[in-house]
Amino acid sequence: MKVAIVHDWLVNYGGAEDVVSAILEIYPEADIYTLVHDKKKMKGRFEKNKIFTSRLQKIPFATRLYTKFLKFMPAAFESFDFSAYDLVICSSSSCAKGVITPPTTPQVAYIHTPMRYAWDLFFDYQRRSGRLTRFFMNRWMPDIRLWDYVSAQRIDSITVNSKYIARRVKKFWNRDAKVIYPPVNVEYFTPAESGEREDFYVFFSRLVPYKRADIAIDACAALGKKLVVIGGGSEAQNLKKRAKENPNISFTGRISDEKVRDYLRRCKALIFCAEEDFGIIPVQAQACGSPVIAYGKGGAMETVVENKTGVFFAEQTAESCAAAIQAFEKLEAAGKFDAKKIAAHAKTFGRDRFIKEFKAACEETLAKVRG
């Protein structure tokens, strides 16, 4: 059986690319189609597979400027010819799911999220954009939304990474979707043998605005708690200035997976402030036996069990987060969090489970389309 995997772009390796890697364990000979491919940054990744890029790859600096090409992405993905394939699988948070396949070629889409900048976060992106960008957003986005909806109707089977995203798929595309949680490397992120916890919290993420590291920093500063901020990004300098006068707040920058695992094994808890589609990091923390203090919206509501593997805060504010930290410490003092049970819960999000469920979804779609 000849299989094609379509992915938005291959410019960095992250959670979405790990989904592609897991799909390749099911269909190892699959060809990969993508908007642009940065061979240097993706060195050592997917090198055994044929990778086909769109014509946008020929534009100078395309692998850096690709996010500016939204207007041209639909046509780029629709230009791929899948007439020689028996199955097309799309991994999409942007336009990859909009490919055109023959009526006899099933298309299974794994949707990380419908385009946020076209739908629910449009006004947020607009506020943070310059005048020229806002001009083109207002001019182009109605057509992008229409194409996004229409192209979603062509998909034979939609799978999504959380119930949260399934609700968004229903709202924006009026399509039902099957939830298959993405694979998390729970074989690598495991509890320490000693099981001893130290008196500090961890915030681990890319340091970009929507991750809201400022909430964790302000909450820990107000309570006099130690916080280790792991990661890098556009907000790094602003956050360091914010915490400059507080010796309890420290920054590691980008560090190796081994060092991240060490911090997650030793910390009191992970603080997670973003509204994520799924959120792999809270699962990684739990796999290390660490409880999670999470904003109670989005995918974290499906991966953290309240008062058993963590606690939630209701509002995306430092005050609400600080109250949750205090509530967590009372529960912790009462022995409510068991590292072994927390890690066992995280194992339900492992790679083997994803592969089994996604393979079944593909086989079901193949059988349905072939009649």
C-alpha cells in the first residue's frame, strides 16, 4: 500500500513532528509532502523517507519567512498530486489538511488545531500585529476562512489531539472528530529512583506571549517561592527584567532533555499557565511523578486529574495561580499526591497507545471508503 503523509512544514522538530514520527512507525515507507523543508534544522529527521516540498520552497529564505505565505498556502497544498497513493494522512494545524485526493483515495487528518489565527485568536493576533500585517489580515482572512471550512469537508476521517480541539472542529467546520491523544515519551520521562522532592517549582515552555510565563513568575514572587524557568524565546529578556529583583526566580535558557528531566524529577510541581490544545509538557512532568498546577482550560483539563495528579486555577492571572499554589501545598502536606500513581496516569498517553489507536482509525477509514 502506497501512503503519503502531509505535514504543514518541516522547519523544527516539536510535538507535531513527533506525531509524524509515530505515524511513520505504522507506515515506514510513506512519502512526506510539506510546504517547506529546512534540511539543516531537520538533520537526522525523516531522512529515510522521500520528502516533497511545494513551489514556495524556491522563494529565498522560505524556511524563515513561511508564516508570511498564508495567502498562498491553500494553492500550494492543493497542487500536490496524490493520484498514485492508496492512503493520504494529513498532520495539520494550518493548511496541510486542505489537499485534494481522488474519490477512491481516503484522507485521514490528524488535526492539532484548526487555524487559530483565522478563527478564535484572530483578534489577538491582530492586536499584536503591525499596521501592514493588520491590513492584509483584514483583506485576506475572510477568503482563508471560507477555504478552511470548504477544504475540511473533503476529509474522509478527522482525528484530533483532544476533546477541546474536537469541540473547535465541530464549531468551525461542523465536523465530528475522533479523539486520539498524541504520543508522549513516557519511556524517557520517568520518576527518579530516590523519589525525593526539593523546594522549588518549574515553569517549562517556549517563552512566547501565549505561554504566560509572567503568571508563574508573579505568583511565585508574591508568595516568596522558588521558581526555575526553563526555555527560551521572544519573551525571555522581558521576563528576566520582570524577575530581576527577585533572587527566587532563576532562568536556565534552553537545556538538554536530560537536564529538563532532572528538574522535573526534583521539583515540587510544574506550573502550567497556557491554554493549550493538548499540552505535552504537563504529561512529561506527570511521567516524572510531578504534580501539575495548571490553568483550568484547554487540553490540561484532559491530562491532569484534579487533586490526584495536580490542581487547577480558574483565571489566567497571577492571583489565581498563587491561590492554586497555596491550595496545592495544603494537599501536598496532607499526602494527596503519590508520585507512582501520577506517573502511572501519565503512561496512558504513551506512544504505543497512539500507534494502536491511529492505525485502527486509518484501517477503519480505508475499509469504509473501499466499501
